[in-house]
Amino acid sequence: MQTRTITRKCLVCGKKIRAKVNRKGNYDNGHYFGTLKLPIEGTGKYEKKGRMKIGKFKADVVHWAGKEKELEYWECNACFDEAGHECWLEEKIEKCYGRRCKDFDPACPCCRAWEVYEAIRDERKASCKPHKG
């Protein structure tokens, strides 16, 4: 089956992703999530279309009335795997200690667990520099 090589960019770290795509659309590298439509600044504005209620919160429903550019959402394997680990850790902390408390209390085991999680996440983000390539 014929394949072609495409080059895309990870939207998380900026690393180049080279993937071989066959006629059926299957690919061998990275993770594709579809396309996003992003507003082009200066070509329009957000217009209020109504209000919605989510639980006890109310929010405006808006629509972009301007030009948009379409962007493919790709993540490299490293960023995709990292996000999975972060999600796993959040689920484990919630299962063992519960959801985050509304107010931080240094004596609360739940608050301390979430504080450690945030320290790990912040340290990882501070030490992670965008890839070149």
C-alpha cells in the first residue's frame, strides 16, 4: 500500500512530527485530534448569542463573527504520554484523598496531596523546554 510522509508540528511543545500516512488515513507517528478553528484577530468580534447555566454558574454563549483559520491538532508521542501520566496521577490522588478542598489547610492530608501534585506539575513545566527539530 502506498504511503506518503507528512510533517506536522506538536501544538504542545513545538516539535516536528514526521508521520507516514497510507491511503486509508492510518499513520505511524504522533497523535492527531482533528482540526480547530481559531479566530483571526482584527477580522471580527465575539457576539453574545444568549446565556447558559452549568450547575450554579451562568455564562454567556458567544459566537465569533469574523474570519477563522483552520489548524490541525497534533501532539508528539512524548507530550501525549506525559498528559496520560498527569491524568492518571490526578485520578489516583482523587481516589485516595478526595477532590481538592475549596480552601487550603496545611494540616489537611487532601490539601497536602494536591500541593505535592502541583509542585510536581510545576517543576516538570519549569524544566521542560520546547523541543527544536
